Amino acid sequence: MRVPPTKHRTADGRPFTIRCAARADAGKLLDHSRTLISAEPERHVTEREEFDWTVEAVTRFYEAAAAHEGSLGLVALEGDEIIGEASLRGSRRAKLRHVSELGVGVRADRRRCGVARALLGVLLDAARAAHGLRKVTLRVFADNAPAIALYESFGFVIEGCRKGQVRIGDEYVDDLLMALDVSHPSQP
């Protein structure tokens, strides 16, 4: 799946571009992911010491996304600097090709200023236009109220809750499963 680049502005007026991730972005995407996990380990399933992605693995992921109808990888850029990324990961299995899983990560200093909303808007428009795609799913920790509110503003609904699924320190956090029907062109 591919989309054309789009121009956006943050809530405080800074311009940024959203475009498909490219091979040349792999190193910066790897650094972006590493930074997100290091800065807020309580918001990620992967621990810092478990993060073992390589530039080659990131390159393969985004190249596979570009070649698959239910997948898409995007970057949000201020100039050449990645401030956010988002992806849809579709299944190659015939019985699951109608579903894609969404992931999004925005740098802490660019949150709550429209970057994630813009990334989600581009992703979901592409999902609605994708042949055969009917459902977009995601997972979010139940204590992440800002993310849940954002997803709900796009029409995502909670389909399930895995109680105590994630251990963060000495606490157990519920893992919410959310989904959005993209089989029709309605938009928030």
C-alpha cells in the first residue's frame, strides 16, 4: 500500500510532512523506536534490553509493508527529523487478510499537538481505500487514557480486555483490544 506525501501543521504551527517510510529511513526509525522505549519503558511491551531490531529488520518490515495491500508504514518528519511513525501490518494468511494491526509512536515532545492524529488520519484513509480490508485493530494499555481517547475519537471501540496482561514493575496492567470497521468510507 502506498500514499502520497501530505503536509500538516502541529497545534503550535510547526510544519511537518507525512510520507511512506523508505529504505533510507531505516536507521532513523530504529533510533526513533529505541528512544521511545528508553524514554518511557512503562508504555511498551518490549524492555530496553530486549529491543533487538536491526537496520536490516526495520528495512525488511517497511519494504514488506509497501508491497502488501493491507500494510503501510509512515513517517512524520519535521525537516529530516522523524517525530513520529505509524504502521498497519496486514496478514498474509487468507483467513485474516481483511484485518490489519495498527501501531503508532510519537516522540514525547511532539505529543498532544496533532502528530498522532494526522498519522492516524492518513493511515485510516488508506485502510478504507485498500481492497478487501475491513478491520483495523490495535492494542493499548488500559492506563493510557490519552491514547484511548484519541482512538475512540476515530471510532475505535474496545472489543476485549486481557486482565493483568502486562507486568510493569510490580503492577499488572490490562491490555485493551480495540478495533475499527473500515469497510465503509465514513470518517470522524
